[in-house]
Amino acid sequence: MKHNILFILPLLTLAAAPCYGQGCKRVHIANESITIENVRVKSMGKKVTLAMTVNLDKLKMGANNQFVFTPTIATDDGEVVMPKMVINGKRQHIMQQRNGRKAKNDEAYVVRRENGKPQQIEYLQSVSYDKRLGNYRVSISEDLCGCGDNIGNKHYELAEYRRPTAMYVRPEVVAEKIQELSKTAYIDFPVNRTELNPQYRRNPEQLDSIVRTIEALKADNNITVVGINIHGFASPEGRYESNNYLAQARAKTLTEYVQRMVKLDKEIFTVSHTAEDWEGLCKYIAGSNMEHKQQILSIANDTLLKEDEREARIKAEYTEEYKFLHATCYPALRRSDYHIKYKIRPFDVEEAKKLITTRPQLLSQNEMFMVAQTYEPGSKEFNEVMEIAVRMFPNDPTANLNAACTRLNAGDAESAKPYLDKAGNSPEAEAARKIYEEIIKCEK
């Protein structure tokens, strides 16, 4: 048996702990002869710790008496029974020490009452607990005969803590769900020509990919294609005026071919071009390990020089590296990017529920939120919907806030932090951050 008479110094580890709910009130037990206050609970690692101040000043203890008190912490996952607190009268305590008699709980916190003297003890005990604490309620039951018979004994509520609930935010309802699909094609044209030969070099597979992508969207009854833009690029090789003409004309030729193949309204097609893709060239150089890449980048980014002057300087001053760029980078710069804009029809809740795990990209945030409302907040299904939403809208403040809320409401502040960082500055986001801080404070 452990004979903890004062047990004061270890309490310093919890002395700064905040007092929540009913934890700051005084509770009188043992026919109001004992006062309990300053109840604190901490979850640290795989242990839960209970601390409380017990005042025995008014207790007059018979020399042969023994009081046994059993504290418990009721959590959302069940009840945690803490080590008993045993208070002995003078003779009972001496006999117990002399005979080596053990209490029913070997871990009991035992103290001897000194009648007529001020006596305040500090109960501080820990037990194994490998779950998140979450909401809890602390109570204590008394056995004033020390015999283990609960008949006529009382049960007292000491403290209660309910973690504040982080509030979910409904996303804005969008008037139309417009999305865009962007891809790149490498269409081969003969040197300085703008005629499109569908059978030339890589063209069969490249053209087929463009057409199949558009046809797949057309075939989807949930989707209406509302815009297609084809943007042509040329490399910096050769004269700028010639490249400008080739990029524009080849994009136009490709657009006309696609129009014929997919049979969509010509009004939804647009054509654009970039004469020379210096941006792409600079990105390639920056990611390379060329010996003089900084010097070449300096020339390539010098907008005071005309395009032809830039290329001529790179070619003249860094001949070998220019050859390398001409062979490895320039072919990839000659390309056609195509952007397909399409509108998705709205879905009711039952339709959205079927799509949430199969085709979530068709749903708006609000449609996902409505699916979540069909489940109990905090349930596995509810949380999964919020996870899908933030995965589909990774930079959206509302999606990030709601994903953070699922974690905060489960007591997992650590995994909520990355989402809170992207949750914006709305009042709801700031309130969630305060809950985060409270959980972190309680875990320290």
C-alpha cells in the first residue's frame, strides 16, 4: 500500500491547468465534512491524470474509522476508474501500517486524519488511457464504513468538461458549375508549313486523343461542352515574325480539323497563340544543370532585347548549350494546348449521394455538404464527405475549415492545423482556431 501523506510536489505538473465547466466549484462530501475543489483532468501520452484539492479541516475522524472514496472519469468511450482515496482514523492507520494490511486497491492514495488540525491534501493519480479524452465528467463515490458496502453511500459530481464544438460552414451555392479540362497535344507540321496532315508522324495518336477527350465529355449526359480553346505555341528558333504567323495559322488549322471531327457548334471554339514560348524555355533552363544556366537565363529574361536578339546571343555566346536546348527543349515548346470548358448539371441529394464516392468531381461543394447533412455529424460517413470535399477543393477556405472541424471535434488538433492554415479569416475560422488553441493547451 502506498502511504502518501502530503503528495504536494508532483502536483506542480498540473498546477497551471485551466479549470473548466464545473471544475472550479466546491463539492462537500462525507456529510459535508470534506470539501473537494480545484478538480483538474489531463490526458498526456497514454495516461489520464486526475488532480484535486481535498480539505479535511472539518472532518472529525473516529480513531478506528476508515473512509474510502472512489473517483471516476466518465468519457465518451466509457468509464475510467481512478485509484481510491483512503482516509484513516489514528488507530486504523497505525494498525494498517503495523500489520501491513492492504487496501482493496494496491494503488490507493492513503492519508491519516489529524483531528483538530488544518489538513489539506492533494490527490494526484494517473492510470493508463490510450484514447483521446474528449468530453468527460468527474465524480466520486463514498464508502464511509470502509467495508465496501455501497448501500446508503452517496455519489457526487465533481466536474464536467465538454469540449466546444467547431461549427461547420455551408458553402456558397454556385449558380452554374463550370469546370475546365486542359491538355497538351504535339501536332507535327512540315517545316514552315501550316497544312495539317492527320497521318504525319505522331499526328494520328495526338489528334485521336483530342477528339476522344471531347467526345467523352459530349457523351456524358451530366455535362454540356460550352467552350473549346486551342492555343498554339512555337519555339524561339528562327525569326519572330515567321514564328508568330506559324503559331497562329497552325492553331487555326488544328481548330478547323477538330470542329469537323466533333461536330459541335463553331461558336464555342476560340483560337489563340503564343509566337515564341520563352516562358517555357526559361522554366526548362531553370530546372536544368547546364553550366551557364544563370547567364543564359539572364539573356532569356531580358525584355529590353527583342526576341530574335535574345536567341542570337544565346546561340553565339553559349553554342554548345544552345545545341542542347535546340535538341531537348525546343521540340516540346512547339505544341498545342487545348482547354475544354464544360457545364455540369445540378444534382439533388439522392443523386449526389451516389456520385460522392464515384464521381465527386461532378459535385459542387454545396452538393457535397448536403450529402453530409444526411449523416450524423462526426460519424464515419459524415467525415468521409468532408474529406472528399477538401480533396476536390484543396485551396478553398470553406472546404479546409470544414475538414479542420471534423478533426477538432474528434479532439485531434494536430491534424487540424494544416487545414486551419488555409481556412481564411471568417468568424467561424477564428472560432475554430480558438478551439484548436484550447485543445493544444489541454494536451500540454
